[in-house]
Amino acid sequence: MEANVVDHTSMWSLVANASVVVQLVMLTLVAASVTSWIMIFQRSAMLRAGRRALDAFEERFWSGIDLSKLYRQAGSNPDPDSGVEQVFRAGFKEFSRLRQQPGVDPDAVMEGVGRAMRVAISREEEKLEQSLPFLATVGSTSPYIGLFGTVWGIMNSFRGLASAQQATLATVAPGIAEALIATAIGLFAAIPAVIAYNRFAARSETLIGRYYTFADEFQAILHRKVHTSEE
């Protein structure tokens, strides 16, 4: 008898005995949680790779290497994880193209370089923020979806209780317990998503800030270069 009680109150038994609506809510939340964890691992790996690539490229850039040589190296062996490399290539490519045109004003050259690097940074920003809206959605809506499943399950539990001749804790508890599982799964899906969203948003903002800093420093170098050559 005791074994049967344990079986009926086990987690899997409560999920299996839940109503179809509550089971669909649980399935939706589990799918959202699994998807968000996949995105968390992918985003985490991408941000780590981007930070390492940024440090490595800045070390090469400030080592005194010729900019034309660095551009050729970056073009022949591009690093897909290096956002700053894309910014550098976009700026130097536009600089070289405008410098080859006769009669172009130096200020127009620098304006074009700045515009090209801003576009490149915007593209990198889009890459870094790809999964953030989904994580934000999971973090904000999962508790409410779980709460909907809980309310629905408790309603069914009380409806069944109304038709029972004798109301005891043993008859009410399983229905309420299976309903509360939906809220627990909703919180399980929401909490990691919220933490990951805040963490990734901060890391992405830090990377983008460093890209803008690099772009300003690179633009200052090109500004000196173009005005020196004009003299």
C-alpha cells in the first residue's frame, strides 16, 4: 500500500496524471528551457572566442606591424570570431579605396572610413545580440505560462473535489501538486534565461565598447597618415 502511495505521488506520476492542458504547458516550458540552454552555451562560447580574438588582434595591431601587411594577413586568413578584425578591414579597405581616387579631400576620406567602421560595428552588434530577444522572452513569459498551467490544474482539482463525496487531503494534494509542477518548470526555464540575458547583454556591451574604442584609435592613426601624406 505504501509503495502505491509513493508511486502516485512521484514526479513522473504527477506529470503523467496531469490534464492535457497542463501537460502541454509543461512540454512548452521544457522545450523553451532546452532551447535557451542550447543558446546559452552557444552564446557563451561565441563571446569567449570574440574576446580572445579581440585581445589577439589588438596585440598584433599595436605591435608596430605595417597596416597594409596586417590588412593582407587578415584578408588571406580571416578569423570569423574576430569582430574587431572586420572593423579594421572595413575601415582600411575604405581608406585605401578613397586614397586611390584623385582629388579626394582628406576630410572626406576620414568621413568615409568612419562610416564604414560604424557599419561594420553595427553588423557585429547584430551578431552579438542574436539570441538575446529569445532569452528575454523566455525569462519574462515562462513564469506566467507556468502559472497558467498551475491555475488550470487547480481548477480541475477543485472541480473533481466538488463531485467527491468525502474531501480529504489525500484527494486534493495530488491535483494541487501536479498543478504546481507547471510553475516550478516555468521558474526553472525563466531563472537561467534571465541570468544569461543580463550576463550576455553586459558582455556584448563591453565588446561593442571596445570595438568603438579601437575604431576611434584606428581612425586617429589614419587621420595622421592622410594629413601627413598631403603635406
